[in-house]
Amino acid sequence: MKVESKTVDIAKSDKEIFDFLTDFTHFSLLLPDKVENWKATKDSCSFTVKGLSDFGMRITDTKPYSMITIANDEQIKMPVKFIFNWNLTSQTSNGCSVTACFNLDVNPMMAMMIKKPLEEFVNALTSKLKERMEAN
């Protein structure tokens, strides 16, 4: 199952956004209230989503200033495997378009249950990213 956010245009350079997103310690500034027990290092994090379960993520690949790939951390047992991408497209010297995309390995029944909440989550992430980046 693939869930993609709306694309947001951010008035910051692709380098600034890339540098922010490749450090999980910044992610606490983007997360919704449903996230608890947040712990992060530069390239990995773990947390609990209220009512669901524990999650762990690790940055697995980057292409400077255009793409960041994040996957589930194998050390934390989770009910689903996923790959999460941030895709950045430079628009001008001081502007960038950003899209977040989840690819999950789930059965069709689970996909029906989690698609809408996941869409809301990725859209909230990109909106908060825009708000946070443009506030500085």
C-alpha cells in the first residue's frame, strides 16, 4: 500500500530542508500529539503511537538534497514493514517542493483500516515541516 502526502512548497533551500530531515532529533518538532515516548539519535528514532504500538525508524539511504529513505528499525518488533521517503525538488535558490510517501507491506483489510489515518499523518508532517522551516 502506498500513501503519499500533498506536495508542499517551502520557502527554504533544498539543502536546509535536507539537513533538517536527516537528523531525527528534529522530528519531535513535526509530530502530532498521538506520539509518546519519543527517543531519537541523528539517524534513528523510536516512539509509541497512542492506541497502536511501538515504532522504530532508521535512515537507510540518502541522495543529497533530493531524497531521504527511512525504514522500520529491525530492533523494534513492529506489526508492519514499511519504507518512508521524503522527496525534495528544488524550485528556486530559496524554494523547494516536498512530498512524503509511505510504502507499507500490509494485507488489504489492514490497508483499508489505516489508509486514511496514514494520509492524515503524512499531510500533517509536511504541513508542520513547512511551518517549522519557514518560521526560522
